[in-house]
Amino acid sequence: MKRRLYILTLCLLAAGCETRRVEYHKRPVWARSMDGNMPESTITADGTEIRWIDDRSRELQGFEQTIGGEQVLIRTEQEDGTVELQCVLPMHLVVNLLECLRRGEYQVIYDQLISSEQRSWYEEEGDVGYERFEDWFQQNRKDIASMLNRMHAGKVFGEVSISTGKSRGTVSLRPKVAYDFRLKAIDIVREDGQWKLVDVR
């Protein structure tokens, strides 16, 4: 049973004192993403006020990784809405890229997940550079997300091959599952201790 917080709020009215019950309930983050206009509070038939608190704990569990005995949060969301991503391992890039695609966070991908080489290539296109980047990701979003999702889910079953050198590498689906997908691999590069996306193929 979910634990609820009950708070009795005393409201002074012209007619005297009235006791009003306020309950705080946790609302899963996916509910907010389904409907961005969800109210902060609701009133039940018996007059109880339900105040909703977004529960981010379960969502963030998937972004907590242990590296060398140290806990690393590979995705951090600040109160002002900004996002900070960490891609210490190649699979961190897979997970972060998949989550950004799910949320439509193309600017975050552009700023934090693609390689400096790729970003420079788009910047050379001038004002239309970012638009071309976003258009390509939007047009191929389903195929990229399908591949990344299989990589994430299939790693424990040996369905993913991760090949890395000192600064470059590839994460790919193994042939036994790759035939089901139009896109099968991502090429990556290591920059300042973080893995970045070079190409999707």
C-alpha cells in the first residue's frame, strides 16, 4: 500500500473554524509526460484536497550506475529544467540517447551527445545546420529508438557488441538480431572522458 501523507489544515472562515483534509500523493512521471496540463491539486467528492507530487525516484533509478564502486548519475535534471548527461561508458550513451529521443530533447542531443566533429560539421552549414540535424533525427527517430532500445534490453543476453579502442569505438547489434532493424550500429568517440555520438548506421 502506498504511503500517504495526511495533513490537517485549519482554515478560518467568517462563520468560524473549519477543518479541511489535505493528502499528498505521488504521481508517476509518465503521467505528467502523457498530459502536460495535469493539475497540481484536485478536490474529491468528500472535500479532501489531493496535492500531487511528481515521483522521480523510480525514473532516476535507471540512470544510476556503479563505476569502480562509485555511484554515478548519468542523467541529472535541474529544477530550472536543464539536463546534464554523463556518458562514462558506451552504454551510458545508448541509454541517454534513447531517453532524449523518447522526450524529444533534440537540443540536448546536439549540445551534449554528438561529437564536436559532428557539431562543427552542422555549424558550417550556418543557420540551417541545427535544423538539418533535428530534421534528420526526427525523420529517423523510430528506427534509431528501436535499435537503441534493443541494445539496452539485449546487452544482458549477449545481443550487443561493444568494440572500443583508446578514443573510438562502435556499439552494434549482433547479426542474430540485427536483421530485424534498419539501423544496426552507432560509431562513438571519446572526448574529455565522455563518449559522444559520431554516426548512426
